[in-house]
Amino acid sequence: MAKKLVQLVVKPELRYWTGGNYILDYADPDNGFSSQANLIMVSNSRTGQPTVFNLDIASHTMGYSYNQFSVSAVIKQRDWLF
């Protein structure tokens, strides 16, 4: 069963991917403050161009979360780039 499934998966034409999960985290334990930014990009295996973006930014102080910011985007057709 696994052999048949692997045969259906298309090998990427690119040697590199432009997608990934990027995390930036900062904490100040003396003042009880922390913040985090997380960027996730998913790339098309054929073109290598990112097609899904998710950016999430959050801050915490004294056990409370504030300034929550999140943006997501999905690009379905990228013919205009080529």
C-alpha cells in the first residue's frame, strides 16, 4: 500500500524551496514581557513560489495576551508572474 502511495507523489522539479516556518521570539523575564512573530510560507512544488502565507504576531505581559495580529493569504493563480 505504501509503495503505491509513494508512486503517486510527484517529485519536486526544484532543488530549493522558498517556503518555511520562521519564528522570532523575545522574552524579558525581569519585566514579565514577551512577544513572538511566526511566519509560515507554503510553496508550490512545481514553481517554488509561495502560495500560502500566514503571519501571526502576539505579545504577553503579566500573564495577559495583547496586540494579537494575524494575517493569512492563499494565492490560487500565479500565471501573472511568468
